[in-house]
Amino acid sequence: MNYQEQAIAGMNPVELIVALYDGMVRFLYHAIASVECHNARERRIAVGRVLQILMHLQSRLRMDVGGSSAKALSEFYASIFALCLEGSRLESPDRLKEAIACIRDVREAWSTAARDPEVLRLLESPCPSPHVALSAAARAPAARSAHSEWTA
């Protein structure tokens, strides 16, 4: 097992979501660099990876458990998906940077949730759901981002 695999193996479900958000940001920066270098192939690959992560996150949402938080995340993922497609189609670094800013805002809420003792307690219960954990963290004022219009 290599270093990255060991690091991932030791993460709780919320920390894994934070890692996926970090991956989206990393791939979007790669897409921006590809746009600036006029490398359409690399841009498409990078944006494609972001879209794969978004589809994975969307597919893991539990509307029956997550309630309004899951609905808000679903809407968030759909809008970021559209923003990334538009940014790629228009070869627009500004659109891709806008997606990065939105992802970072929501990532901060997940990061806060990953450190919240109440969330960690919820994750230890039978059938844990990180989306329920985010709902619990979202009730805490520290989990809210002042810069985001997205609430989770």
C-alpha cells in the first residue's frame, strides 16, 4: 500500500468527501492551465475528471436521509456540473475559476464537519451517512461560509 492509499484508508467518510472536493479543485486548475496553453485534449480530460467526481457525489446522495441538505447538495452539484461544462465549452478560465470558488466554499463546510465531535459521533452510529453529518454541522454557526450562497 502506497502513501496515498494509506492516507485514504485512515479517513472518515466526511474526510473522503473533502478529498474529492480537493481533487475537483486540482483538476479545475489543470483545466485552466490547459485553456491558457490552448490544449483542448488536456482541458477535456481535466474537466471530465471533475464531472466524474460530481456524478459520483450526486449518486451517493441519500434524499431519504439527508432531507433539505441532500437536496441543496444535489442542486449545488448540478450547477457546478453546468458551470464546468460551460467553462470548458467556452474555454473560459473565469467560468472555471467561478466553479473553484463555489467548490471551495462548500468544501469548507465539509472540512468543518470532519472536525466536529458531534459529526464524528454520528458517523460511529450504525448506518452512518456523511450527508446527515453535514446537516448536523450546518446547524453550527462555524460551519457556515459567509461567502457562499449555498447552504448544506
